[in-house]
Amino acid sequence: MPALKLVRTLKTENLIWEYWEDQEGKVFVRKRLPDLPSDTAVSILREQGFPEKYLEPIERGTLRSTVPLKGEEVPIEAFEIARKWAKEKFPLSLLLLGSVGTGKTQAVVTAAWWLLKKRKIATARFYSAMELRAAFDKGELQKDIKEVDLLVIDDLGREYRSDYNAYIVEALITTRYDLQKPVCITANITFEEIANRYTPRVLDRLREWAYRRIVKQNFSLRGILQGR
Ligand SMILES: Nc1ncnc2c1ncn2[C@@H]1O[C@H](COP(=O)(O)OP(=O)(O)OP(=O)(O)O)[C@@H](O)[C@H]1O
Ligand SMILES: [Mg+2]
């Protein structure tokens, strides 16, 4: 596709008109809605099970993209991965693996907030893996699997290991895959452990349909950011 250059932007009350020009001077017009206000996006997430602890830094504007380590500011890897996913890889799904305290949950909550603000999604729902079974038994999960634009599953593999729980995860992944609706998953376990825990259908689908990244950061942010 030829490179397009934004040559003019017009803002009316409810719409933004963008004029893009290609190399031959041909102009294309794109209409888009203005960003959703930040606090509206936070309120939507709050109603949809996103934990308060991770909404607070967004609301207060205290999110960090780096942490101080041995006198240097080091980028928070999980944060960078989630940002890249939201900006460049979405609507692919995200599978973000990494050890404890590396900022995975904060990163995916922030990515969901950004996607809402940019109107790339209108609805999102957050489940910790341990909540899946109760939601499934109530029938709520089945509805969300089919309907929400983005489903966040935090800490996959933390749920009790049973055939029933494995079946729920498989149903979730295969249904979302069939509908081509993205999931955003964080986990402390490895690809091998995912393969062992669930049927091969799960990892096979995620291989094709998810941006898969392992955080290599070898320290917990909890130790560094606490007590500051
Ligand atoms: N970008 C950030 N800016 C400010 N604080 C952050 C950021 N990312 C993470 N933190 C803080 O660091 C701590 C660890 O982050 P988080 O809970 O997201 O890690 P995690 O990888 O999900 O950990 P676990 O594997 O234990 O679930 C939290 O207290 C969180 O609030
Ligand atoms: Mg977490």
C-alpha cells in the first residue's frame, strides 16, 4: 500500500475529518469519532471487573514506562509489549507470559483502556483465571465469550487443575477463535505447561491467532516500586 500523509484535520463537534494524500496527490477522506474521554474509559472498565488496583494509576496518571534500577531508568518490558500489541497487532489476540511481578496485569489493563479510548473496542471484560469457573456455572462467561469485544484472562494456569476447568478454557479459546474476537491472556506458566494443561487445540489456536511474547525481565517490580 502506498504511503499516505495526513495533510489536514478538521474537527466538528462529534466527528474528526482527516484528509490523507498519497504520493500522486490523490486525497482520501477519513471520518472518525474523537477519542473517548479517559475517565469515561476507566469507568467502563471499572464496571466490567477490571481491578481497582490497576485502574488507579491510570486515573491518577502515575503509570510508568520505566523503573529505576541500579541508577538507570530501565523500560518495563511488559508495558512495551502490551503497547505494541494494542497499537500495531490488535485485533490479533495477546498471550503475555512472564514471571511474577513483571507488570503483566498492569500492562494489559492499560492496553484495554487505550483500545477503549481509541474506540477500537466498545466493550471489554476482565476475569482472573480463578473466577472463570464461577462465571461459567452462572452462565455469565458464555455470554461474555460470545459478546464482548475484548476478553482479558489474567493469570491463566492459576485456576485449580481439573478436567472441568481445562474444558472451560478450551471452550473459551475455541469459541473466541471461531468468532475471531480477540482475547488477552497473561500467565506465569510456559508454552509447554499450557500445552500440558489444556488440549492441543488451545495452544494451536493461540499460535496462529495471538501475538505471543515472553517477558524476559528478571526482577519483580513489586520489590522496586514498593517503599518509594
Ligand atoms: N507501568 C507501571 N507503572 C506503575 N506501576 C506498575 C506498572 N506496572 C506494574 N506496576 C506495579 O508493579 C507491581 C507488579 O505489577 P503487576 O501486578 O502488573 O505484575 P504481574 O506481572 O501481573 O505479576 P503477577 O505475575 O504476580 O500477577 C504492581 O504493584 C503494579 O501496580
Ligand atoms: Mg498479574
